[in-house]
Amino acid sequence: MQYLVLLLIGLVGAFFSGLLGIGGAIIHFPLLLYIPKWLGIGELTPSEVATISMFQVFFASLAGIWSFYKQGQQKQTLFHKKLIVVMGSTVLLGSFIGAWGSKFLSNQVIQLLYGILAIIALLMMLVPNRHPPKRAGEEVSFHSWLAGSVSFIVGVFSSIVGAGGSFILLPFMFSILKIPVRIAMISSLVIVLISSIGGVSGKLLVGHIPFWETCFTVLGSLLGAPLGTRISTMLHTKYLRMVFILFILIVVEQIWSRILGAFF
């Protein structure tokens, strides 16, 4: 029963991962933390959830990218190469440092950090993008030093909670770098994949990986991510952004209820 639930959590989380162009950790973290406990089939610690989520992010992002490539050349042009190189290289280094350093942090600190990151992501998503739309591909310009610096910092902190960082990087790309929504969402899958390589490497060095729980969650991710990416191409970017904001709102409420409940 426990493994079936983990399979379904992986599937649902990866579906939204592909739909919204994120690695899925912001979705999987609360699902893995709460659902098994609510169903009375076991309980995972925040540290174990972070480890499972990091592996899930890697495979979900890989499956999402493969799905986009199978949809043809038109979709492939939405991968912004310079954006991927700049943000991917710095987030790779940051995520490795954060994943390795997570072994020095308690479960309470990991959960608190997740709650803070979720609030930051929500606030950034609420900043309106008033810049006129730009064309897809290499014509889209951005501040390279700013993008690289923020990606490194996000990589460090997000990998501690088992995230690829897209739930921070996406709002950053929308609101600060002014990258068009669909280009940002599709390019972020590659950036998150690169980030998760560093994160997975760091988690492997730390050890203590819940093997079977990770396997079943990843299996569900491989089933859900391609479906989400396919449906995302059928939706208007305004609705994708609204779904992303709504989901972060739910996550913020749940995670901070648990954090504050531990003190009061």
C-alpha cells in the first residue's frame, strides 16, 4: 500500500512538474511529508523527503525534456540556449554545495527553509510583468551576471530541501529577467535537470537514501511528466501562471501551519 501511494504521489507531482515547467519538488515535498502520515502507512522525515525529491526532480525533468523534443522542432525552439548555459552552470555548482551541506542541518531547519523559499516564490509570482512580450528563441535578452548569481544562490538553498530550484527561478525569470512565460517554463526544465545532477551527486555523497521509496516515486514521475508537458502546450500562458500561483498558495498554507504548530 505504501509503495502504491508513493507511485501515485510521483505521478501527480510529475504531472504538474511537466505542466508548469518545474522540477516538482515544491509539489512532492508536502505530498511526501503529509500523505503517507495522513493515510497511516508510515512517515517520512523532511531529510528523507528532500532526498527522494531530488532524485524525482532529476528523472521528472529528464522525462519532460524528452517529451518536448518528441513534439518537434517548433517546441524545441523554445529552449533558450544562452539562458540555459548561464543559469544551468551556476545552479549546478550551487546545488552540489547545498545537497552536500544538508547533512549538517536538522529536519526542523530543512522544513523551515522550505517554507521560506515557498513564500519568496509566491511573492515573486505576484509581481506583475508589464514588459511587452518578446519573440521566442535567442532574440530574448537578459542580464547574465544577475541570472548567474541568483541561480547559484537558489541552487545552494533549494537543493537542501531536495529541489531543483525552479519554483524560485521561474518567478525570477518571469518578473525580474522578463523572460516570456512559455520560454521560461520550457527552458527551466533543462536548468532544473542540470541543477538536479549537482543535487543528486551531493545526496549520494551524504548517503542514507530511502531506496525503495525513491524508486516508486521516480517511477510515478516517469509516467506523469510527459503527460503534463503535452497538456501545457495546449493551455494559455496566463492560466499556467495562475495554476502555479494557486499551487504555491496551498503549499505555503500547509507547510507554515505545520511549522507554526510545532511552536504553539
